[in-house]
Amino acid sequence: MNIEELREYCLSLKGTTESFPFDEFSLVLKVQGKMFALIPLDNPETQIALKCDPERAIALREEFSAIVPAWHFNKKHWNTILIDPSISRIFLCELINHSYELVVAGLPKKLKEELNN
């Protein structure tokens, strides 16, 4: 997947918005105002940082060399996925969905209800 495909997939998830809050080189994807993905636009390698539960993060890092701790997030809860041939599109979409669902699960009840309407 390239950056535009990553962006389009994330935006296809219900309630997702995008912004450039850090600088014009980092695309942030949010659901109900809570970040679930960050795509650095100034890196020559296509990559995406995603939220992940700590146990799964450790297992993924042990299994895939293309998954490393995110450089500026809590390393227990975020992974940077370097997009290379070892990461299939289906698996990457599953990782994005996991991040999205973790954020949605942590939303207050009112925001979850708004998302489902």
C-alpha cells in the first residue's frame, strides 16, 4: 500500500477525519477527535503508526521485522509499521482496524452513540 491508499482506507472507517496538527509532514487520522493513526509524509519509506494493545504489540514486533515501536508515542501502545512486502494489504488493514477499534472502545458512551447514528 502507498500513502494515498493508507489514507483512503483509514478515511473509509466510520467517523474518521484527518488533519495536520503537528506540521504539514504528518497526517493524523482520528475518530471522534481521538487519534488512531499517523502517517509521516516526509519519510522516503511508506509507514504508518498505529495504536495497539501492549501484548499484541510485543508479539507483532517479535514476528515481523517491519513492525517497530513508534518513534514518538508510548512504545507499549503504538507500533510503526514499515510498509514492505512482508506486510500484506489484508494484514495491514487488520492492524488499522485494530487501532481504530481500540480508540472507539475507549470513547465515552455519548461519542460512541454519535458514531453509530
